[in-house]
Amino acid sequence: MHQIIKSFQRPVKILMSQVDERRGDSPDAKAQELLTALEEAGAPDLATLTVEQARELLGDLFTPDVDPEPVKSVEEQKIRGDDRDVRVRIYDPTPDEALPALVYFHGGGWVCGNLDTHDSVARAFASRGEVVVVSVDYRKAPEHKFPAAVEDAYKATKWTANHTETISAGDGLAVAGESAGGNLAAVVAQLARDEEIGGPDIDHQLLLYPVTNHSYDTQSYETNREGYFLTRRAMVWFWNRYLRDDALGTDGHNPLASPLRGNLEGLPSATVFTSGYDPLRDEGFQYAEALDEADVDVTHTNYETAIHDFANMVDLNGAPSLEEFSEQILDDATAALDDAF
């Protein structure tokens, strides 16, 4: 079902006519069932929607009317600040026991998504990984453009590191995220390393199909440009709403937006997951390769027949779910947390 990548080479220019060897012959059967169902239902091209329409569309899909995976304690809290508050949802599977903390950033292209759309993933990390999960409701673009989400993500991570007793957490701190959330987790790890005094001591970064570079020139952006849930057009749409000056490229070249362009030396160990049928796949490969070259302990798993965002597809509202495939990556992710702690 998946392949563990244990050795890396720096990426080379790939001819788009070559066979794409990083994905299976076809998407997973359940993934294809979902894709077919969305097509038959006339699901619109996200890149043609307004921000409000996109949020409603993805919010409806990823907020199923089912009983969630039980976690003993689930509480919301506001991290107070002089200029803004950041809302977090804290999942604690064993309130009477001090567990490591995991700061989690949901996906949604920095524009969509919220604590509810990715509630199932946060619950899975808490209950299966035996960690206290702090899920962060960071500010969204285009109302709050780059670097607002980064500022909130880092603020929440520092707060978690400084309030372990408040949230009944113990030794150990990791950051995790999916897609745009994976981007934020990677950026937070770099910021924490660079803050000489008072920076959070992060032990591990768990990156699920992360956005790592403001670029569309990889093979996966060509071979997976449309037809596999996340499209190239959608990623352009997301980036254009997130960045302040996309035309000049200034923000896109900033390591706080494109962590692949940053200094990766001295970062905490990492686990990277990629999907074969995902435009973001190759920049995930590139990030894992660059971490390895920087002597960072990294494990990379490529699910060759998976589509983007499949960890969050255990239950979908009105569409076929990818329960078996989703359970696999959630189990693999929580196993990585167990190893890290």
C-alpha cells in the first residue's frame, strides 16, 4: 500500500513526458469511487468559487453528522494576546496522566477549514498517539494574509510549550499538520530553532502531504494537475489568496511561506507523508530529501495510490469515505509520534 523511502537524492529536472513512477497504476479503488461520485454529483471546480462558497463546500464535505471518535476530555480555550486571541481545542485522552503535547494545524489552503472540519484527525492523534493535542484555529486568508497564519501557529506553539501544566501535558512537544497545516508545522519548526531565547523545544515534526514551496514546476503538478481531488488550479487559487504580492514573488520566496527555501540544519526529526495522486507530492519528496541532506533524521512514506487529504476522509458528508486507507495513515502517523516520544 505504501513505500518507505529510506535513502534520498537531490531532485533533478524531470521530463514531463516520463512515466510517473511515484504513483500506482491507478488510484486506490475507494479513492476512485469517491472521485467518481464527486464528478457525478457535479462538484464544482473550487478555483471558480468565491471564498465563502469554497469554505461552505469543503466545510460541508468534511463535517459529517456521525459520532466522533471518543476522547475523554475535549475543551476549547483562547490564547490571549495584546493584539489578537487564538482559539484552540485541546484533546486529552487521559487527563490524570501527563502526556507529550502535539500542536496540530489543520489543512484547507490557508483559506478554508476549521477546528470542526479536521476534528476527526485531532481525535485520532490524541487517542491513538496518546498525546495531548492542541488544535489551532489560526487566522485565514484572504481576510488575514501571510504571515498571519504563521504568527498564530507559532504563538500557539509557544503557549503550549509554556503551559504544559495548564493542559496536563508532560515532557515532549511535536508539531503536526496536513497540507497547508503541514506547511505551518514545518515553518514553526524553523522559527523555534531560530529563536535563541524562549523558543519552544520541539522534538518532532509530523508533516502530512505538506505544502513546502511556492512553485508549480514539479512532475506531480503536471501528472496530477486535475481529476484527483486537489487540482493545480485550486493550489494557484489558494496561494493567490494567501500571499500578499504573488505577482512579485517576494512572499512566495520567503521561507516562512516556502519552508523548502529555508535553512533546514538543526531541525527536529521529521516524518513526511505524501500521496501518489497529489499535485503536492513531489515538493514533499523534495522536503524530505533536503532534510536528509541537512542531517535531519527523517522518515518518508509515499502512499502510491492515495489522493490528497486522505487522512481526513474517514467519514465524509454525503460522499464515499476512504475509511480503510485513512485509518492506515492515521495509524502510521501515531506510530511515528510514539517513536518520537
